[in-house]
Amino acid sequence: MIRTGVLAQLRFPVERSLGRRFPESLPSFRNDFQRDRDRIVHSRAFRRLEAKTQVFPAGISDHFRNRLTHTLEVAQLARTAARVLGVDEDFTEALALAHDIGHPPFAHSGEVALNKILARFGERFEHNLHSLRIVESYEHRYAMYPGLNLSFEVREGIVKHSRDLPADYTGPLAEYLPGLRPPIEAQLIDLVDEIAYNTADVDDAHEAGFFKLAELAAAVPVAAELLEEVETNFPAAEERIHLHEMQRRLIDHLMRGLMEGTIAACQSAGVDSVDAVRAWPVRLVQFTAAAAETSAALKRFLHARVYHTQILVEERDQSMQAIERLFDFLLENPDQMPEGHSSDALPRRISDYIASMTDSYFRRVYSQMEPAFTPTLRS
Ligand code: MG
């Protein structure tokens, strides 16, 4: 059993927030992190997650995760971890809900395509940074300021949930405390995301018929143990039920490993405050060695048996090509883009425009503009 609240002294106290860019003093029955969480849920970019592919394209099955349902799964796991550890649940939830808000259409390939295209201009695309641009400038909801005017720590968490800024960093993100780790609440998101997508991808890939349970068991020792337990307890159940019974135990194993690993790391580091967490040279949210091995084995299995299968590779190639073609068309015909207020260079504005699209909106725009493509773009 994990004792609840062991890391309560590391909780980020909401009253210590560095605050919002534009000060607000509306009375509210919610604290600042709760308000941030609600602003994210009410944003357009959040609603658009519903029509963005997570891994498996909609159309093959109605039961696959999309980026919105993935986000809800991450939020639910993240809240559990925060509550058990004793850190701020609302702060964690806000970050979980925002963690993929800047994700382009077409799963991972959208990000790869935009990054490849921007490299031609000496730039790069990264969805964490695009998330920040969305919450800072692209959402227009409020009369008094652009964006969602989120608290500093939520913006910092969006930038740093999956990577730290080196101490000598001097770029446009320099306000986000380079050289310091983000609070535990933000550190949780990356590994909880990993638990959510590994286990969900196993489920969706099994639904899509990519493998048999025995093959998963042969590749992931913990899955083998859990399957044996499940098959012994429920010999008459069908394979799909065995998978689900195995999967809930697998999530439990990984979540337990995450919480135990984090408690052990914090205790052996001797950190007793948020400032000590920030100053510690490495992240303190960690898996136990056993959970890390299970997570790595799941990842290897998914790479070998799912992510590089022909159907997904073809889908990926097609969407990357389409993104590149639309980008090049807009580069020649920038007047075809909706007017914006951004002062960025054209390649970045096109990338932001495409990154904000849902899969379905991309297809609509693409088919509207395709007749005007030059022959080289069409081929
Ligand atoms: Mg994610």
C-alpha cells in the first residue's frame, strides 16, 4: 500500500503562484489553478482535440482513442497520482488537460511533417511550444487580454512538462526559469502520458487485430504474469475481456511504479520544499526500475508490432505529403489563409495555421485548394 499524502510538503501552494500576465481580481469560488483548468476546457483548441487522430485513424473503428479521449485518460491518471502523492490535484489536472492542446492533425506524423518543413527555414516545430502559443495568443475569448491569461506555473508546465530548459538558455522562453526543474505536478505529466498511451495503444491495436495476446505476453514479462492470472481466474471469458482485465492490472502496476519510484527518489534526495524540487539536478518523478522496464518493453512491442505496420505507415506517408503540399501552396498563395494578427514570418504562420487544424478541417481545406495546386504539387 502507498500511504496517501507522503509528498504533501512538495505540493505547489497556489497562493505562491507568480500570477498572470494581466492581473485579474474577479472574486471567484475557484482558486487560480481551478480557473486555469476551466479556461483550458472552455477553449476552442481543447474542443478541436476531438477531431485529431491519436494513433489509429478514425474510420476503422469507432472505439479508438482520439486526442481528446487520450487527454481525458491522462487527466484521470494524473489526478489520481497527484491525490495519492499529496501534491496539487487542480494544477496537475490543468496541465494534463493542456498537454496535447498544441498537437497538429494526423497524430505524430503531423508534428514530424511540420518540423521537417520548418527545418527548411531554419526553424522547428514542437507541439509543447505550439501549445504555449495557443494559450498565449491564438485563443480569443476575453475582452481584456489575448489568450487565456493562465498562471505562470501552468504556462511553465506546458513548456517544460516533457523537457527542461538548460541553465544557459537565452531564447524566447527565458522567463520560464531555465536551469530549474518544474514542480512535481508538471513532472508527473510526462510519465502519466506514457502510461496512458502505451496501455491505450495496446488496447486499440488489439482491437484493430494487430496481434494476439500470446504475442504480447511473449514480449512483455509483466503482461505475461497478469494474463496468466486473468486466464486462471476467468477461463471462460473471451480474449477481449482477458485483454481488459490484463490492461487494468497493467495500468495499476505502472501507476504504482510511478508513485513508488517518485516517493523513493524524493526521499533519497531529501527534498522538503518546492524550491528544493526545482533546484534538484534531475527530475524526481520517476518509475521504479521494474515499472521502467515494463514501460520500455511495451514501447518496444508497440514499435515492432504496431507503429511500423503497413497500414499506419501508409497513412503516415499520405498525411505527411498532404501537409507538405498544402504548406507549399500556402507559401506561394498566402492570401488563401485567414487573416491573422501574428507578426511572425510566413513559414511560422502557415505552420501555426496547419497545426491548429483538426484532421477533418485539414481535409476540407486541402480538397478546396487542391484544384489550384501547380502540377508539381499535385504529382
Ligand atoms: Mg499525450
